[in-house]
Amino acid sequence: MGSKISGKDLIKLGFPQNNTINIGLNQIQRYRKREKKEAGLQELSAVLSNPSIFQHHGIWGKLAEGLIKPVEVKMQELLKQRAPFSIFGEDVIDEKAKFQLYDALKLPVAVAGALMPDAHSGYGLPIGGVLATHQAVIPYGVGVDIGCRMSMSIFNLPASFIRGKDAMLLNILLEHTKFGMYETHKNKSDHELFYRSEFQDIPLLKSLKDKAYKQLGTSGGGNHFVEFGIIELTHPKPEWKLVAGEYLAVLSHSGSRGLGANIAKHYTYLAKKQCPLPRQVQHLAWLDLNTHDGQEYWLAMNLAGDYAKACHENIHQRIAKALGKRIVVTIENHHNFAWKEMVDGQECIVHRKGATPAGKGILGIIPGSMTAPGYLVEGLGHVGSLNSASHGAGRLYSRADAKSLFTKTAMSKKLADAGVQVIGGSMDESPMAYKDIEKVMSYQKELVTVLGIFKPKFVRMES
């Protein structure tokens, strides 16, 4: 069995007595455990003989890298000086979130940063934090729910369409949306994404493919939702072929499900091993994009983002089919992602942990809470915000505080006053737990312009 291969066996093959032996044994244990010892040794010998041809191999690429140009592992110290940054809505952001950004700005790879008005503390980067780095990607700067996104589909149906249809619309949400760890659709859908080479070439992704297939078209727990509402378009784009007015719309918020969570966990572990940091910032460990693991994470992250998009497409298609109506236009955007963008004349990796891309002309959606309005926006390309805006209203109270501070009676009254009906939705997602979205929007007038306002009417969340 491959598991019986020892370090002495690798030394006999001619491997240098350094970390490549540990890498080789780890890869054997992880991916070749069931192979006969002789077959495992033959593969290891082939990598040793010609490592360059294995550089991008899913299993042996990391070992080949160790033989050609080993990744330097050394304790990283924070710099004394912060990289340049901007804060929008400083008055409504808690101090802990600010200090999390300040620490991130002292990373040796940091180039610039920004904090959005919905910001609150998180792991690694604060939620609402934006960080540009040089040739480095921080898995926890992206977040656990990779490619979490907003998606809004507008129907050419007037606001009056929903009158008297409460039961029908609530039933569509109940029957055609799935939430949490265990709910999946009875009738599964295929997607071209599952035939991508990443699912075949990267062992971690290969092991997650079946789970991703089962969870396609489903939403996570927490603050994820699917809702019917009314969008008041004040400045519709000509290509939408819609005049200003009020229309029925579906708005969804969710991410890459178990696929993204497992990618985040795996590559955060690798980043922490390769990039030791002081304890208070260990979640900010990064992967060099010029390394095997850095390149692999980048591919996996982008696949997870595309998977999140496919999930939303599936949700909206199911709802449109149940309605028997055609979607006129869909507007969508990622958050919890990293992009290659130009910052101060150099290509950087821009992490948006709970922040909306808001480059000039880029469309996005900034939701409120289950009772507060959401905003359809167009980015103004503000350099100081690193072309970003908030991804929502942001939490005013933590989940634990919300559960202890608010009652079901108070939440029910808030929903009734707003004319909103909810399936599911726990106390930690109470509308009172969130900042005032209108105040948050007032702090980012220089970041985005509003094209429309969405008012939720029928909401589905995890029960």
C-alpha cells in the first residue's frame, strides 16, 4: 500500500533531505493511499526524474515545485506603517472592524485598503473590508462563502400583479427554493460547469463535485434569502427595454455552498502553514500567486464563483417557470471574492470581503433587511474605495446579541408594519439587527448612483 512508503524510501530514490520528502509523503497519503507501494514509488521516481513536466499536475505539482523552486516558509512580521486607506461612514462602523483593517494594512503584501459603511468585524478581513495586495491572495480575505452574490431578475409585470396572489407567491417560494445544509431539489439539474477541467484536474474539487451537483440551485442559511418584491426603476438602462415604473422582481442572496466552504478551509490551512503570522492576524495568511497552491486556489476560487452564479440562475429559472413568465433582465454581482485589478498603476489582487464591485458603469445590488429596501446601483469608479461599495446594510448587532435583545413579537410587528410575509427567518436575522440602509446609502453617494429601489414583499429564508 502507498501508505507504507516512508521517508527512507524517498531518500533511496534520490530525493533531497528537505521538505520535499514531507510533501511527497503527504501527497501519497492524501491521494495515493490505496495504490501498491511499487506503483507509488514509480510515480515519485518519475516526478524526481523530470519535475518540470509535473509542474501543473493536480497531485504532483506541489512536489515538483519543491524540487524546482521550493516555497520559502518564514515567519512574517507586520510592518509599522499602514498602506494607504479610506473609510466611508466612519461614524457607523465599530472600532473592532476598523482595527481589523488597520492590521491587514500592515501586511507586507498590502498595497491599499478601504472600509465600506456597512462594515463590522469578522474573521481575517472585516465584513465590508476591501484590500489590495501584491501577487498574493488571502483565502480569509475572500471569505468562507466564496462568490456569495446578489441576483435580481425583473419581470415585465406591473406592481399590481401581486394583488391577491399572496398564497401563490408564497407557495412558489416554498416549493421551488431550498435552504440550509440538507435541503436539495428532488429534480436535479445538470450544468456545463460540472464538465470544467478544474473538477477533473484538482483532486479537492474532484472530491466535492457530487456535493456541488446535489446542491445546485439551493441557498445557504443565515442571511441568505430568496424573495419576491417590487422594484421601482427610476433610471432604467436602455438595453433593458423597460420604462421607468414599478415591476415585479425576484431577489436572491447566496453563495457557493459546501463547495466554497471546503475550498476556503483547505487553502486557509495551506496558507497558514506557508505563511506563519502573529496570532492576532493568523487568519490573514496568504498564498503567493506564483506558487502551485496559490495558482490552484485561484482556479478553485473562480470555479466556486461561477458555481454560485449557476445556483442563482437555477433558482431564478425555477421561479420563472413556476410563474409562467419570462425574465426580462437579470442584474447580479459577487462579493466575497478577489479580482485582478489595476491599483496605482500596478496589477493587484483586490479582495472584497462583503463589498460590492462599483467600478465606473458596473451594476450591483445593495440589499437592506427583510423589511428594508434594497438598491439597484451603478458604480461611479471611486479610486479611494478601490472601486467598491457596501454589500448591504451591515449588522448593528451580532447574531448572539440579536437573539437576546429582540422578541418574536417585536419582529412580527416589524414585518406586519412593512407589509412583508416571511417563510423561515430566525431571530438573529431580525430586521432590528441591521443598520439603517438609508443612512448607509447616504455615506456612499460618491461611490454609486441609484437606478432603482426594491421593496421586499414575500421572503424565504432557512427555517
